[in-house]
Amino acid sequence: MDNDNITPTGSEELNVDTEDTPTEGKRSFSESLDSLTTTDIAPKLPKKYPPFTALFTKGIVVLLLVAVIVFCAGKLRDSIEGYGKSDELYNSFAESWGSDDLIFGSISSIISKSDKNGHGSATQVYGSPTIPEVSVEDTDDGISPTLVLLRAKFAKLKQTNPDVIGWITVPDTQIDYPVVKTSDNDYYLDHSITGAYLNSGTIFVDYRNERDWTDKNTVIYGHNMASGAMFAHLAKFKSSSFLRAHPYIYVQTENGIYVYKVFSVYETNKYNPYIRIHFGSDNDFLEWAKSMKSSSLKSVSYSFKSDDRVITMSTCTNGFGDDGRLAVHAVLTEIRK
């Protein structure tokens, strides 16, 4: 059998006439892809909405943020208003009190009424006392004109607040305030001398101290206000030039004008025994006083005596975080009567 003449079944050659196949309008596969959009290739999926819990959580977070912003804005407004009220209130007291004149001037020059200085409205609003005119002549019992005037002024102040025990003045600072004392160290942190709420509070003496300034160490507290009010200007004593020019602090009481000389100023924390009040013996006190002096940022010459009496002024400072304190110690050198 001739194998060349045999054609296997199903293998017949198919003749295709390519010339008869139409080609117009036809595109290659790659060309067809060029006309497709991204949506045609990857259709847009149906939008998925977050579950209700997620929306609720986001809403709560937004509300909390708004509440925090409103709260902070309110606190800022209250602080600004508090600064204004504090300045107006205590300035009205200081004007009628006449601290600088009483300390440095003649006794007859400081007899005045608060309304002479235009503080009638402030007196009416805040209850600031009108200081009465007082005779400067010696009384029958020999009380000096200074004490006559001081006692008249304190009698009037105590009508506003019986907690008043003195008036503290540091020349060339804003420290010119009444001093109070009560049964704790909390109340006057945010209350004025009139008893109204005031974020700057009042200058006050430690509740453990006596009211008559006879303790070996009388501790006086005041806020460090951003406005410069209260005890903010104690920081000035960190300057050597200021300390040299202003070595004395004055405390007026019913028993006279107490003159204290600054002997130490430093930053510490609230755990330091700088506010110690009670001492077991004179020697115990002397050792404490010398220790406080050795802590001073500035060198001040003073030799302590066993009968010395000290005041310690304390305010907050940023040097030790929330526990930071600025301490200024001064020793009694004179009582003017």
C-alpha cells in the first residue's frame, strides 16, 4: 500500500480563503483595552456605611472635645475676670489704708477717707472700709498717735472681716495687702477678705501660728498670680540689686509696725521644713534659722539671736513642678509704735 496516498481520518486539510475574511472595523485585544475605563475594569463597589456604634463613638469624642474647649475658655475668662476683681478689691483697701504714708511719712499725712481717693463705688460694691479720721494727739493712757491710728484702722477692717490680723507691705511691689488667719490653710486660697469667692484668694497666716505675731516663725502664704498680684513679686528678691535696695518688709498690726529684714530667699519644695513653726529649744530654732540662711540664693549678713522672731513668706514657683515653692525669710529688727 502506498502510504503517500493515504490521508488519516479527520486530518483533511481545511482550506481557508483569507482574502474572503472581512477585516475592516476589527481591533486587537490590546487596542480594545484602551477604550475601557477603570469602572469597566474594576466596577465601583456599593458604599459601605460605618456601623452605628462607630458613628456614636465619633459623636461622643467630638462632644467631649467641644466641652473641653468650652470649659477651658470659661476658666480663662474666669481667671481674667478674677484678676480684675482682685486688683479692684485690694487696691480699694490699699488706697484707703495708706500703707506707704503710714510707714514712711508723718502721722498727720496719712489720715484720710477712702472716698477722698474716689473709691466710694468700690467701697459700696466690695465692702471696703471707710477709714475714719482720727485724732493724732496722744491719748490719756499714753498710747502713741501711731497706735491710735492703727487700732482705728484695724477696728474698721475687722468690721469687714474679723480674721484680719495685719497688713503686709513690700515697697516697690504689688505686695500691699491685708493679712488674715483662720482655722485651716484652705479657705483663703480662693476667698477674698470679704468672704466672696476669688481665685487669687487672700494673703493668710498658717493656721498653726498665733494671731499676735509672737511665734518664732510666722508663715505667710499667697498665690503667685500671673497678673503680678498677691505674692508674685516675691520673685523680685531673687535679684541682688532689688534685695540691696529693698531689704525690709513691713507688717502693720494693732500693736505697732513690725519691721523685718530679709535674710534668705530660695526655691525649694513643699516638703522642706522651711515652714516649721514650733521648736524644742532656742538652740533648735537657731540651727533652723542658720540652715534657712545657708539655703539662700543671695548672701545676706546677719547673726541670729535666741530671741529673734522670723516671718516666712511662701508662694508657688515652677522650679520643682507642682511642689515648687519660693521662700523668703525675714527677721524682726524693729517694732515702731
